[in-house]
Amino acid sequence: MMDRNIVILAGGASSRMKNSVEPDSHLAIETRHKSKAMLGVGEGSRPFLDYLLFNVQQSGYENVVIVVAQKDNSIRDYYESRGGASQFSHLTIAYVVQEVPARRTNPLGTADALMQALHATPSWKGKRFTVCNSDNLYSQTALRLLLENEYDNAMIDYDRSTLQFSEERIGQFAVIKKDNDGFLHDIIEKPTFEELKQVSDTHGRVGVSMNIWRLSYDLILPYLQAVPLHPVRQEKELPVAVQKMIAEHPQSVCAITLAEHVIDLTSASDIPAVQEYLRKEFPSFNN
């Protein structure tokens, strides 16, 4: 029986988006008061998160937990108070506030966000779930591949050559190293040219992580709790927790290959391409 559960991480500080907009623009006002996922980039100012939830519903998920920032009411206000959730009749949507520790201004990162989501959802113990970012529009194909995968833990292994970003930006993405059986062996951030050669297969293919995972509640939780702060960013990061998990449990994460682009809403410069994609690919949903 499938565990039709998904966690959407929407509690980040959105620093890159806030720093990239014109200070006095309408977008700047929105980013001050809304989660990045709630920016009205769709037709009729439909928020970006609507499109991800549409794909989530179409892919067969049922239970959604959205992790929201401590001071952000935009997501719950839209889906609960203003009836936005009525568009997704097959989804049960719950919310978990990512609490910020005392003496910090920003949340503790994606590993902490997921840990808080799992602590708030004890009914998922013994089950699997998908987890993804809220500022990427993952396809129904990717979401369904994870939902239907037979392994307790899996990830989407994106073909680096199919990502339609600048070379500079692609160079910032983490690449993955797999063993001969197709299981995740390592995650390498900001790889060097030599590291890219080491992780490429016999056809020159390089796999990239876009932070969408299928995980076992029971297996990942201890690593989320124990993951250290990144020495520079001072956040607890989900990929680091996964790395620690596979170090102790080799061949526990299956890498599912997929060759397609991923729509990304990181900064203001992404918005025109996002809007064009949504107009073309979601005509019926837009109406």
C-alpha cells in the first residue's frame, strides 16, 4: 500500500529573492509579507505554490504537510481563510510552523524544518513520505516516480545536461555519486571540474540533486535530530542528514534517473521564465 504523504518546505527566509528585487517595487512589498512560494506569478496572481499542489494532487498524493515560517501567515491565510484549499479536494493539508530558536533571527534550515514536521506528524511513524522545496515546481512525473518507487528511500537523479539554467548557476548545484547498483553514495556541493569527471558515467552523464526525496520516517528522523550546523551557513541541511544516513546504511537510497528541467523560483530574475512556463503548461488550471 502506498504512503501518499508529502512534506513541502516553505519556511525558509527567502533571502536571495528579497535581495534581488527592486526596493520600492510591488514585488518587494510582496516578499516582505509573503512566503516566496506565495508570490503571485500565475494568471490572475495565482501563487506559485498552487501549481506545485496541483502536480502533487495529480500525482496521487493525499496528505500534505506544509512547513511555514514562524512569522508568515500568507500560506495558511490563502488556503484556509480565503478558501484556496478548495481547489485541491483530494488533498488534506496541514501546517507546521518552523520554530526559530532564541537568539536567532532565521530558521535552522531544511533538516530542522523536516524534523519539526515529523515530530508534529507521529501518525506517519513506520511510513514513507516525499519531501521537497516549495520554490521548485517538480513535475508530476518526478512526484509519481517517488510515490510509486518500491524502495523505502529514494531521490530523483536529474540529468545535469537537461537543466536549462546558466552554466554558472548549474555549477552551484550539488551533484551525486552513485555506486554500481544505482544507489546514492555521496552528495558533492559545488563540485570542481575533477569531481564532475569522477561522478560522470561512461556516457558523460552527471546526476544532480534538486532536493526532492522519498524517505522512511523511522530511518531519517535520528539523523535529522543529530545533523550539525553547517560551518558557514549555520543551518542544519537535509542533504547532510541523508549523507550521514547512507554512511551508516549503505544502499539505502535509490537514485531514480530523470532527464527534464525543473522550474525554479529563487530570485526575481527567474520570474519571467516561470510566468511563461505556467502560461504554456497550465492553461486549464489557469482558467
